[in-house]
Amino acid sequence: MVWIDVDDRCRSTLQYSWAGGYGERPDELAAVLLKLGVLQIKASRTSPPQSVDGGRPANIHTGSWFAVHPMYQAALNLLGT
């Protein structure tokens, strides 16, 4: 995982130093990706995804479900979308 290498300060991951700490707090990474619009939040596994308004904080908890915004799905070569 990139965050392990970042935390270990591997030379090849210096460009990813911004990711440090997110390995221990994935909810904070999810909040950043939601705010940027890369992720969308879902009320349940089968509910439709909703974009998060940048000014409104998302309620992220251990039971949260997420979807990758359709604009990024093809570039990430996601299956089952």
C-alpha cells in the first residue's frame, strides 16, 4: 500500500507525501475524495449514489457505502459498474 511506503519514507513515494496519515484514518481520505467529487456517498449498498455538496460535511461512519463517480470509472477500469 502506498501509505505504508509513505509512512516509511520510501524514496519512490516522496511525491505521495500528502497521503501520509490517511492509512490510519481512511474516513478522512474518504471525506477529501467526497469533497473533490471522486467519490459519492450511498445510504446503503443498493441505494443510488449522491454527490456531496462541498459546503456540507458528509456523515461518514463504519457502515458508510461509497461509489466512484461515473466520470472516473472508465479511467480506473472498474468492473461491475
